[in-house]
Amino acid sequence: MKSWLKISLLVAAIPWLLPAQSTFGSIVGTVTDPSGAVIPAAKVTVTNLGENTSVTVETNAQGNYEVLNLKAGTYRVAVEAAGFKSFQAAQVPLAARQVVRINAALEVGAVTESVQVQAVAALITTDTQTITSSLDTRAVLELPVNYRGAGSTSPHRVLAFLPGV
């Protein structure tokens, strides 16, 4: 009887030992000048275009910035520093648990001039492991694959068909 009690307590404690799953993403990057030198204390503003909310951070002494705990959606990243043209990356998609890197190379110039990037190229992320695809239940159920054999319509069966799983 005591062994069943020990096993029950162990099973009940397991959820607290596991790390939590997050549905938030992050945008990180480095701000540099034309020579490749980093720009500390540059102002980086990340705006959620769907909700029109903004988060502003400053780059550290190494020119790096990170904006954590962002909801999935489409963002605009704007970077400003004294003596440089402003930089703007529009339409940056961010999925849940994804880390997007937006490096900004600022050009020397007046504040009235700006550089706008309309599309962001997909980068190979080497600094973190990230999810490369994000599907909701409806998209999974509408996939043209034969994973529904033997009467199973579970969306979890499609995991065997995803690359890297």
C-alpha cells in the first residue's frame, strides 16, 4: 500500500518538474554602422501591426537587443540612433515560440532620411532551436494526406509527416 502512495505522489509531482510551454515569440538583433561597428544605446521599437501596440528597448554595449514575450503576429521593427538614418523593417512575421533575428545596418545621415525594408528574407537561425512550421488544427485537418487510416482523425497523427520530427 505504501508503494502505491509513493507512486501516486511521484506522478502528481511530475507536472511541476516540467518546464512550461510558451506561446510567445521573440525578436532579436544587432545594430551596426556602415563599417560593421556596433551601435550601443540605439532605440529599437517593435510594433504589433494587428494590435497597434509597441515595445521600445535600447541596444546594449555590444549593440544587441532582444524583445521577449511577443504574441504571434506581424510586426514592424524601427531602429533610430543619433547621427544615423532610421531603419525600418515592415511586415515581419512572428509565430509562437519563434525567434526572429532582424539585424539593422544604419547608414550615416540626417535624421530626416530613413531606410525601409519591405520584406524580410528567411534566415538560418544558428543561435537557437526554433519551430520552423506552425499549423493550427483546421490546417492539419485539411491537409491532403492519408493519416486518417483505421478511423483515426487525430491531428497528432500528422506529426509523423512533418520534417525534423
